[in-house]
Amino acid sequence: MRIFILLFLVGTFTLSSQKIYSSDYKSQSDIKIYVVDYKSQADLLVYKVDYKSQAKGNDGLWFFTDNKSQADVKVFFVDYKSQADLKIFFVDYKSQAGWNKKEQKHLLY
């Protein structure tokens, strides 16, 4: 029973990490992303962290990997807002990261 609980917790932690790979092709991505011009237009405010150990939870702290096999989520940046599953805005400070529209939160689990 303890092993099951441990595996569940580890799996939950892994699923909610935010290691991101930016794909060159839409067909290779899990989520299509559009970067908006203003914070108020975003579903998620994203802060790019320097180390993958900082990319924990589902609160907009993203670490971009160079290898798609290391990523939890593969994204493709689209040119038009209407093509996106998720609209983001990159913030300058870690404390600003988070969800504006929590109904989209399921996309990164």
C-alpha cells in the first residue's frame, strides 16, 4: 500500500511539472500556444526559470528543454490567437507567474 501511495505521489508530481519543449511542427506538439501583448489577455502568465528544478507545479514556471524527450509538455507557438489552445504572456518576475483563467489549467496536467 505504501508503495502505491508513493508511486501515485511521484506520478502526480511528474505530471504537473513544467518542463517545456518548443516544437518546430504543430503536429508534434501537445498544446498550441499564442503569446499575447498584454497580461490581461493571457490565460497564463509565464516566467522562464533558469533551472529545471525550479519548474515545479502548474503555476507558470516554465523551463525550456533542448530535447523533447526531457519535456513534460511539447508546445507549438502559433501566429494567430484563434489557433491557440492557450494564450500566455511572459512576465519579468517569478512572483508574477500564475493563472488568469483557471479553466485552462487542465491543459498542462
